[in-house]
Amino acid sequence: MYEIIFTKKYEKAAKKFFKKHRDLKQKYNKTIYLLKNNPFHPSLRLHKLQGDKKEFYSVSLDMQYRIILDFIIIENKIFLIDIGTHDDIY
């Protein structure tokens, strides 16, 4: 199992995100569950980012919404960095 770390930046972004998108809470909970148990699960669509965010990864809540994370596999820790629409966080 992996440990999920919620950064301060992420907590602030998530609070703002869920004020607008309460309907996505169930998808979000499923995504967090999968990250904890198998971050390579195909439905997460885990992929490495490019450009100025090349040190981060992204997973999908759905085709429109993403979570950016810093992924430290050696220590089994996943640091959540940001959440939002594809266009907002890229």
C-alpha cells in the first residue's frame, strides 16, 4: 500500500475544487482508493507530465479533471500537488 500525502497547496486547491464540483466526490474517493492500493491501475491513466511540470505525474478523475502528484515509489509515498480541470492545471 502507498501513503497519500496531502500538501498544503493541494488541500487549498481541493477545497476550492469541491465547492464547484460536489458531484465528483465519489469519483475522487475511488481515485484516492486506487492510488493507495495500486497507482498503476489502468483506470487512473497515470502518466508523466512534460514541460515545466516534467517532474510530476497526473492521474484522471475523468476525461476533464486531473490530479497532479509527486510520486515517490521508493518510499511508497504519493504527494498530491494540485487538482483541477485539464486546462487549469497544465
